[in-house]
Amino acid sequence: MNQAMQYIFYLAVLVALAIPLGAYIGKVMNGEKTVLSRVLCPCEKGIYKILHIKAGEQMDWKTYTKSVLLFSLCGFVLLFLLQVFQGVLPGNPQGVDGVSWHLAFNTASSFVTNTNWQAYSGESTLSYLTQALGITVQNFVSAATGIAVLFALIRGLIGVKTKGLGNFWADMVRIVVHILLPLNLVLAICLVGGGVVQNLSPAKTVELLEPIAVDAQGNILQDAVVDVENNTVTVNGQIVEGAEIVTEQFVPMGPAASQIAIKQTGTNGGGYNGTNSAHPLENPNAFTNLLQMLSLLLIPAALCFAFGRNIQNKKQGVAIFMAMFLLLVVAMGVMAVSEQFAPTALNTNPEVDTNSSLYQAGGNMEGKEARFGIASSATWSAWTTAGSNGSVNSMHDSLTPMGGMISMLLMQLGEVVFGGAGSGLYGMLAFAILTVFIAGLMVGRTPEFLGKKIAPYEMKWAVVVALAAPVAILAGSGIAAALPQIQASLHNSGAHGFSELLYAFSSAGANNGSAFAGFEANTVFLNLALGLVMLFARFMPILGTMAIAGSMSQKTPTAVTAGTLSTTNGMFVFLLILIVLLVGALSFFPALALGPLAEFFAGIA
């Protein structure tokens, strides 16, 4: 019961925060006055003046799209060069070398596309300059790019006989200055207050209060007796040969809180440390965990309400929100149940107590932090894969087969269960166009959405948006699975090994960034393959979305009649969920059958 109340509490707080934030975002993107206008509008106008931006100048869909692509290309080149040359650049107190060209390509692709897949450990691979000027900046602008594309689509949906979809450069400034900076400033301060690291000091080496012993493979010897003076380690009175006594610990420092804030709110997910938000200095306690977890879906959920407000049809925004919300609740329920009950191998072992009690969480605690428990870990896992975020506070490789499948499926649906900042909603709107088209065929009427007729042109691009991720994921993972050298990257064999590979390409193709931690991806082939998948899955939907926006903006609304299909009622929500599941789930059923489903049924056989 206590855990059920936790899940309800997390969802209730998310909705309570998303509604007012959605209203604020809607006002900002309409140029209306807000509580922060007096402070931020002079900053906004100053940036326009410095960059020679004509905020009132409208762009058609082709010009807007070219601006998106050019801006992303410049960000890619800058981040690539920062990584390669960081060894000779300032802001490098640890003295780390420049990274390899293929890892730099992968990381630049990852952060420019809002994926934040990491084939490296941030605290030991990147300099402070690269973290701050490259990674953190891309966290802001890649999120802002997704939101800008969404509002270009919104303007196209409500525009009448116009080619103008707004100004990309003005939209970017407005989003960063009025939305992302204030929100993340508050969050970063709260995280620092909760104990998250924020400084420019080099990493520290500190003495352990009690020395520990590890064997030759690096595993901690739990029952070892350590004799520091004689440099011996004994277990049950027997000296352990090859054991090593550890008396010091490496403690990473640096500007972590500022990056962690935007990694969460911008649906980025790239951790400052290799273990992401499972690291005690990145996510030290229940307070910071709650803040970071709510931030996972805060902006994507708020954008649903901003959408309803700005199209002057709040019911439409609520309908889209409810479709996403119901899918999320079901996913959370399946994951919660699968993680609360331990794997079959443990349940059938009479020497292991898997029951929940006052003194233990019970269930599947492998790979989870004891300070967070199953409820917070399962919620985070569902939200981060639903929200195109990818940050973790537990290791997804240790999820039960069904828990791992839900994480994969949420990504494989196209990251439309809230999804990324902006990208999740414009992806779901493409599914909405598919839904009204299919429903229109069923009842013999011309399909309409928001009062405008849906023609074959919009349908073709909606299919591109909906199928870009499945094509990228299945093609990429299929090619990789056929290569013998991929075996060296797998930590496990059999069904779970295939799940590691499928999860990696699902994460890249869905612009998510999380991973089954046993998968070693820092190889030339995988860095290039995953990087190309990320770029394709990010920019093809953007191209399709902008094409739809350009076409819809030039249409005139049609009168609502008794035969018009309502897109705000429960039936539409049901049809929308059905189409999402048909396109997403059925596309991946054969692959899931070879991975998590095979592992699940093998475990209960």
C-alpha cells in the first residue's frame, strides 16, 4: 500500500506542476507578458540586438527547417572539436587527453540530437570546459530546438492561408531565456542545497574510514579481515592470494549540479558521472531524487497543456495528454509489479527471503540503490524511457525481463509517451493525424484535424515521422546482430545478450540515451552506427513535422458538422492509443520475442 501511494504521489505532483508551467510556456511562445517579463524581456531584446535577429520576421517551413539544420550542424562541429582538442585547451584540471575521433563523432551526434547516449564515463573522459561549454550548452539548445519545432507546427495548425511559421532564432532565444534558464537556475540551486556537487575544483583522493579488500578481478571481499600493516587479506582464516587492500577513494568534483538540472528538464539524460543519477554525489538523497525524477517529464507534460492553450482548444490538449498519461500509467504498473516480485531463480531458492518487510525492500533489488528502493527506481525507469531522457538512478541491465521489455517498448513506440522536450508532442501529433485518417476511412469521411482536412501529402509525412525510429532501430540492430565482432561488446550471452544490443539501438533510435550497462559500445563500428542512427531518428521526424506545418498553414478551416470526427473525446483517446500500439508494438514484437520475452519464458520454464 505504501508503494502504491508513492506511485500515485509522483503522478499527482507531476500533473499539478505541469498545468501552470504549460500556461506559462504558452504565454512565452505567444509573446504575452508573464511574471518574469520585466526582468527577462530586456535580456531577450539585448540578445536580438547583439545577434542581429529580426524577431518579427517570419520564416516559411523550408527556411525554418534550414535554420534548424544549420544551427545543429554548427553545434555538432563545435562539440566535436572541443572533445578532440580538449587535451590542449584550458579548463582541464584533471589533464585528460582528447578523445578519439569516432567517440567524438558519437558524442557530438548524441548531444546535438538530444539523445545523450554516453559511451564513456564523464568524470574521467571529458574536461570541465567540454562539460560546460560543449555538453551543457547542447543540453539547453537541443531541448530548445525540439520545443521550437513543436511551436512551428502549432502555428501551422492554426494558421490560415499563411506561409509564416515564426522565426527560429527568435524562438530559440525566447525558449532559452524565458523557460529553460529560470527553471534550471531554481532547480540547480535546490540540487546544490540537497548536496549535489557544484564547483571547479579538481577531483579529490580521500582516505577511507575503513580499508576494504578486493580480489584479483576487482570484486569486493565482503567478509575479509584486512591487515594493513602486514598487507594481508584473510577470509575465514585463509589468506587470499592476489587480493589488494584499498585505503583511498577517488571523488569526482566539478560543475555537476548545473548540468544535472538541464539534463533532467531538457530530457537530455547525459550524466555528469558514469553511473548517472545512481551516483551519490549526483543524486545524494530522497529530496534530490524527487526533484530530478519530477523534472524528467515536467516540460513534456506541460507542453500538452501549452498546446491546448495556444490552439485555443484546451480539450484537445487534455485529450493528447490523457493518451500519453494512460500509456505511462500502464507501463508503470507492469514495471512496478515485475520489479516488486523477485526473479524466479530467487523465488524458488529456499535460502533467499524475497518478501518485503520493515527491514528489506524485497523483490528485485539487484542494480538498485538501497536509498531509493523499488518504487522510486521503477518509476524513474518508466519515466526516463517514456520521456526520451535516458538518465538512470538504477541499472536497467538488472531489471527483470518484463521490466526491461517495458523500458525498451516505451522507447520503441517512438518516444511519444510524453517523449522529449517538444519532440514527443510533435511525434504524437503525427500519430493523431494517422488516427483521424484511419478513422475517416472507416466511416467514409474526409479526415480532419483541428478543422483542417488531412490530404495524402500530410499523411505521407506523418508516416515518415511515425516510422523513422522503428526503421532506424530495426535496421541498425539487425545489421549489428549479424556482425561477429559485436559479441565482444556483450556482457551476457543468449536472450539477455540480444536484449543488450536491441536496447542500445532502441535508445539511439528513440533519442533516449539510456543503456543496459553490460553493453560495451565504445568501438569504432558501434560509435559510428549508433551516431548515424541518432542523427537519422532526430532529423527525419523534424523534416516531416516541418513539412506538415508548412502544408497545414496554407489551408482554411472547414465547418464542423454532425459527421465530423471529434478529436477531444474518449473514443479518440482510445483510437490514438490503439494506433500508437499497432505501429510501435507490432513492429518490434519479433525482436522482443527474441530478447526479453524469450528470457522471461526461459526463467519460468
